[in-house]
Amino acid sequence: MKTILSLFLVLALAASAAEKPFGLVLHGGAGVIERSSLSAEREAEYRAKLTEARDAGYAILERGGAALDAVIAVVTILEDSPLFNAGKGAVFTADGTCELDASVMDGRTQAAGAVAGVKHIKNPITLARSVMEKSGHVMLIGDGAERFAQQEGFTLVPNEYFQTEHRRQQLERAKKNAAAKKTAVLDREDHATRIARYGTVGCVALDRQGNLAAGTSTGGMSNKRFGRVGDAPIIGAGTYAHNATCAVSATGWGEFFIRVGVARDIAAQLEYRGTPLKTAAATTIAKVGALGGDGGVICIDKDGNIALPFNTAGMYRGYRVSTGAVGVEIFGDK
Ligand code: ASP
């Protein structure tokens, strides 16, 4: 009897170990994304790319790969797609160039890496990873980041690689709006700017070993001026991961996300108060809203719970968790 009982116990333990949840969540930006402004064809393209990236990342996790590798794989696929405001297809600065920001954090070690204002790095997320693993620093900017990239054997691409006609038109519209209002400052009511804002990409993942990771990559905000850096490369604002709590990647009006310290604010609620992930994420997004900002976050916690709140009309997003949740959604009502 005793032997049967202990056998049962061993089997139960083995089963529960095998069933440790894993999964990921990704976003392709939050903003004014309404059904009326997205053609069926375009919507299908977004859904297909989000699905492709999600499943590529999930496959890595499923075969026992690291959360960090899944995050990099997902973000790289989205950076390579002109649909999103990251890598190819990034928004334009006021000077008509593309300047990219990205960051990554490993929840296992709390190591982090970030780059800001880079102009010739095809996949900024991979450079952020190199900064984390090889530079001895957390954040490198502009020319320095690109010198480091060359040292590490990255091939630099011309800035034109990132530029698309669609984004150039968005810049023209944003400039016209700003001129009509006689202000160069980004304006909450500036519809063109708000539409142009969406498209930042990010991913958070939990692997079978219980490790969390987060990564975010962006071209920033259309019409941004002289060296502006948003929240995406700021650890604790746009990106955060810690195995003890959760992994977070943000998208939205970066200035507000920096001021709230969004990603760390969510993790802190879990850490200090044991707040459930969904409540914590919603509370932090409400803080952004109270200041006048908008956007959203994707989060996954150490137990595989996910949360994807946003206070914009829509957010490009996808998720797949081993416990069953799976989807790709765009609008507020899915
Ligand atoms: N958060 C990004 C920034 O402010 C923009 C975005 O998420 O679309 O640079």
C-alpha cells in the first residue's frame, strides 16, 4: 500500500512538474486603431504577421528554449515587417530620418540591455541583447551604440532601409497638424500623430524553466524632435522582467510611461503587495490615463497569468499560453 502511495506521489509530482505553465504575449503597438480605419486586407496582414511571430516564439518555448530567445525571435520578426513601427517601417523623426530605440531584460538575472537613437541597426533588439551580454553597460545611445555594434560584427544598414512611403505620409500629416496649431509639441488631440504612434512592438515570455523575459522595440513617435527618447528603451518604464514577479512590455505615449515608470510599477505591486497581475496592470494603465497619457501593456507573471490592458481604441496583440489561452486581437472588442 505504502509503495503504491509513494508511486502515486512521484507520478503526481512528475506530472505537475511537466505541466509547469509557459507561454508568451506580444504587441504591435496601441493607438487609434478602429475597424473603420483598417481595411479587411490590411487587418488580415496584421493578424497573419502577429500569428507568425507568436507561433515562432511559442515553438521555442515548447521545445524547452529560453524565454529570452523567444522574446528576441518574436521582436525580430516584427521589426522585419514594415507593418510595425520598429525596424523596417519605423516612423520618421521631424528631420525625416528613422531613429530606433529598443531594450531587453532577462528576468532570471535581472540583466538588461538597451539602445536608443540608433539609425543603422537592422534589428535593434539584437543589439540591445549584445549590450546586455557583452558591453558591461545597460544602455548605449546613437553613434556610440553603433560603434559598439560594428565592434560586435553587426552589419550596418543605410537609414533608407527603414523608411516607407506610408510613414513619410504620416510625418507630412503630423507636420501639417502641428503647423496649423502653431506648436511643435506633440498634442493629445493631434489625430494624425496619434494614429502614427501605434506600431511599437514587444514581447514577454515565460519558459518551462520558470524564467521570464521582456523586450520592446520602436521607432518612437512620428515627428519626434532632436534626440527624443521614449519609454521603450528605458528599463522599468517600457520594459521590465524579474522571475520573482512578472515581465512587462509597454506601448503608448512614451513621455507618460516614463513618468509613471510603468513596467516596474506593475511588478512592484506584485512584489510588495501580492496584487494579482490583471489588477496591477489595470491600476498602472489608469495612472497613465490620469496624467493624460494613453497606451497599453502586455504582461505575463511567473505563474503564466497574462494581462493586456490598454486605454486606446485598440492594440495589436497576440498570446499563447500552455494552459490554453490563445489569440490574436486588434480592437477593443477583439
Ligand atoms: N512608446 C513609444 C514611444 O513613446 C511609442 C509607441 O509605443 O508606439 O516612443
